[in-house]
Amino acid sequence: MRRQYKGRSDELVKSAEGEQGFWPSYADMMSAVALILFFLMLLSYIQNLITGNNLRSTQEALAETRITLADTQDVLSLTLREVKEAEDDLAKITIDLDEAKLLLAQQQEELAAQDQLLADQNALIGEQEDYMKAASEELLAMRSQMQTIAVLRLSILEQIRDSMVKVMGGDAGKVSIGSNGNIILSESILFDLGSSEIKKDAAPALDQLTEVFAKFLADDENAKYVDSIVISGHTDSTGTDETNRVLSTARANAVLGYLMENDGGTLDDYASFFCAAGYGKTRPVASNATKEGRAANRRIEISIILRDDTVMDIVESYLDIELPDVPRS
């Protein structure tokens, strides 16, 4: 059996009745709270949407930034490589510049050396020009002296020839100057065939020869150039070699003896200049196969030998000119 408790119920009834207006207000309030919560949730959702969109935008921007950053890093890497290459090129250029400076310094030194060498060569050229001038002057002087000697020798030979031709009545065929520069006297002027005795009619020619030699050797300026005056005899090929040697020598000595004894010994003071020699048939000037050739080979030759030391003194005076030293590079 259920126990009823009226007192409490009554109070509740009373309360219900007395508070009938409270519940609608509470429901409204709850509705308002719910609405507020809804709006708050809506705002939060919208905010989340906005935040999400912003986040996506930020992520996209971040991705783009990362891409840009990657590109920038690539560019930076490329730039760094280029900078490194530029630094390497600069280092190489610096090395090349140093080498160029060193090469330039070497070239400047070489140029200075070449300038000095050029100056030395110019100085040498000046010295050589002076030498050539002096040498030319000496050469001209030597040439003049040699010409003087040659002219002197030719002059005495021509005097001998002309004087002997004159005393022989102008017969120039028997006295001549040979290609060797000797006076050639035909055998027929001085000797009979096969004889070494001087013919009497040869006296005028030999007298002229004595006079010419005496005048020539009396001049010291002439005598200083003369080494010897050789009287040489020559035969043709007729007869034996011994006979021809004896005959040619005898004829040469006969002429020399006549010159030394002639005119009271006019040539005695100059006897040291004279000598005689016989060559037999060994030095023909024509063919012995003909009569004319054999006649030409039978002869007396007079040779004037110049002093070697006199000529050499002239040459040495030329060679004594000091040649400038040539510098070696």
C-alpha cells in the first residue's frame, strides 16, 4: 500500500501554481543561450574556415616561398659557382699578370742589353770606319810604294834596253824585256855560236850596260830596293846537258867579268849585287824544234831581284794597323 504524503504534494502544487510563469522564461533563456552558442559555434566555424583558408593560402605561399627559396638557392649556388670561377679567373689573371710583369721586366733588361749592344756596335762601327780610313790611306801609300818599286824596276830595264838598242844602231830585235820582266840579250849580240868569248863588237852594248847600272846603283833610293842582279846564261837543246850547262855558265861569267872589269872597275863598289848562273837548256822560251826557236833559247838574261825585306816592310807597315776588337754577343 502506497503511502501518500500529502503535505509535500501540496506544497509542490502550490509552488507550481505559484510559479507557472517561471518555466517559459527559462525556456526562452535556454533558447537564447543555445542560439548564442550556435552563433558562437558558427562564428568559430567561420573563423575556422577563414583560418583554414588563410592556412591554405599561407601553405601555398609557403610552398611558393619554398620554391622561390629553392630557385634562389639554385641562383645563389650558381652565383657562388660563378663567384668561385671568377675568383679562380682572378687568381689566374693575377698569376698571368705577375708572369707578364716578370716577362716585361726580362724584356726591358734584354732591351737595355740590346741598347748597350747597339751602342757598342755603333762605337765599333766608328772604330772600324776609322780603321778603314787609316787602312785605305795605308793601302794607298803601300800601293804607291809598290808602284814606285815596279816603275823603278821597269825604268831601269827600259833604260838598259833602250841604251843597248841605241848603240846597236836601233836593232830592237836583239834586246827585249821578257814576260818574266828580265832583259833578254840574244846570243848573237855577245857570242859566236858555241863560244863563251865575248865578241869585240859587243863592247859598246856592254859599256852602256855598265854605265846604266853604275848610275842606277849610285842612287841610294834605288839601291835600297835591289837584292841582286843576276846574269844568267841559256842554251838550246843541241849538245849534251853537261856541255850546255858549262857553256851557259861560262857565258854568264864572261858577261859578269866584263861588267866588273869595264871602265876601270866602275861597278866594283856594287859587286855584292851581281852574280852569274848557267841553266843550260832547262829554261827554254821557245821550241827547240825550229831554227828560230833554238836561236831564241840561246840568250843572256839580266834579272833585277828586289829585296824581299823591303817589300815585306811595306806590307807589314800595312798589316801593323791595329784592327778594332769585335765584341761577341
